[in-house]
Amino acid sequence: MYLPLSLFLPLRPHLKHRLSEIVLLCLLLTAGEWLQEKVPILAFPWSAAWLSVTSSPLLLQSATLISCRLTSFIIFLLNGLHGEIYTSKKRFAYTAFALLLQGANLSYGLYSINLDKKLDNIYPQIDVICAQDSLEGREKSHRKALDSARSYLSIMESCWRWGTDLVLLPETAVSKDYDEQLKEFSLISDFAATHGCTLVTGSFYLENGKDYNALFAYDKNGIASSPYLKQVLVPFGEKTPFAGIFHLDTMSECADERRTKPLASDGMTIGSVICIESIFPSLVSRQKEQGAQIICVSTNDSWFGKSSAREQHYRHCIMRAVENRRYVLRAGNCGISAIISPTGEQLSVKSDKSKGAVWGKVTLIGR
């Protein structure tokens, strides 16, 4: 944030009006948010101004025009204008401008929400389930993969509704390198085949001596698609910085475009996002550009404990739904699991840490 803000004082003498100073400052703050994503070595795009309005779908719709950065810019600008209302002699002019800006924002929000709701009548709908387990941090990492598979099998069986088309499980729901011959994975493939559904689950994947965090989609015949491999890893959690220099074991980030495309299964194109990737807007929008009809976020937030980080991480998914005008399914170990509409409405949410699932109907949007 300091990098763009450092330009304010050198540029300020060239501005003639107080309003232009406010606009410049807001642009620089917005640029700082953008740089957090584009230069990850300097920052981490975990928090942003737009997070403050994720509870109000009406105020989020500006993100459909450009991205979440436009929503942040509007928030910065409204705050700057409100400051001038209390201190400037031109308070009436600033009040009028603030009301005009907020009115335009709300009007577009109404228009965008009405437009998105019409999509449900145009594109096909499917029934979905997002399942979650209840093991916290170290408990999950110490449990055997077969026990994890059996646990999710029992959750799916208890929450199953006939006619369900898609089931989403969390990140590394089966914490083992993928091998279709292993019982851990045959339990998952058998469930997809016997229940006639697409089942998306997380696991590890070993290829060319490198270990990846992966998502697989089993089709209605129990056959797994080519995996999606995680592109951005959690620093010090999954990835050890400079591991190659010190010859340390670490997971690998995938840069192969063939392995980072949406999953394809049973005629569906499923946008795939693993855990922390959901905080990177450009990564998720790339899934949409590659034809994703729906966005599936598979995550493991069991390490957050009682902190607010669990809720904060979840709220990124609300913005990703609005930005891309796609339904977002989220399955999180220990929660939060949810179904979110393209308008940012939280249709079904399970925010506690107990075993269970959320279910509902979503639309496969094809534009």
C-alpha cells in the first residue's frame, strides 16, 4: 500500500481542486489493493475495503463492471467525501456528489441483481451438496486417509438427497496421493457410480516426482477426470520458501495450463479453486474465461481455530460469485460451507464446525 501512496505528495502540487486530491488518493489506495495480488512477494491480498460490504449484495454489484477493485474505490471515495462534508465550506456540493455516487451505485445494484435472477430461467439447474467434516488442524493431519474417506462417505450417505447432480468435498478430503486402485479412492468413486452423481474431492497428486494439492471430479460412472492442480500455495503452510536452495521437501505450485483448467465431468465445466486461491480475483476469473459454468471452492480452514480468519476467508467467495456472475459452492473442513448466488446472496450456509452439509439448487451459467 505504501508504494502507490508514496506518489501522492509528489503529484499533489499539480492538482487544482480538493476533489481531485480525494480522487487521486482513492485511486492510489485502490492501486495498493491491486498490487497486493500482483506482487505477492511484497504483500498478501487477505483484506480489502470491499470486504466491509459483503453482507449487502446491493452494494457489491459494482464489481461486475470491472472487479472488486471498483467496489473498493467507491468505498474509499464515499469516505473521502463524507470527511469533506464535515470540514469543508463546500459541504453542500460534496453532499450532493456523495448522494449522487451512492444513488448511482444502488441503482446499478438493483439492475444487476434483477439481471442475474433472469439467468435461472435461461440456463439448466442442478441440485448440489457441499459436505464438511469436523476435525481441527492437527487432528485432521494425523487421521489416516482411509478413515477420512469413510467419514465423508458417512456424511454423504446421511445427507444424500436423490436427484443430486453434484457433490463437493473439502480440500484434501482424502489426504493421500491419488491412486485409483487404493481403497480410499475406490470408496469415493463407488459412491459417485452408485448414486449417479458428479463428485468433486480434494487429495494429493504425485507427478514427475512433484507433489501437488489437487481436485478430482468423479463422473456418474465413477471415473476420475484429469486433476486440477493448485497454483498458489500457502507460504510456510504448504510451501517452504527457498526450499530448492536448501534441498528441502515442499509441495509444488502448478504452472502447467493443462492442469489448471476447469474440471470437466458429466457435461459440466466446473471452475476449480483450492483454499487460499479464492482470495486472488484474477485466478478465479481465469476459470470463468476458460468456460466454467459454476465455481467450486474446496478448502481446509481447520487451522483458523476461533479466530475471525475463517469468516474473513469465506467472504472472499461472496465477492468471487459477484465478480464472475457464477454460483459458488464452498466446502470447508470445519466450515464454512455454503452455496452463494451470482448476486452474492448466501442461499445456504453452515458456519459451525460440526459434520454435515448444505444443499440446494444452482444454475449452470454458460455466458
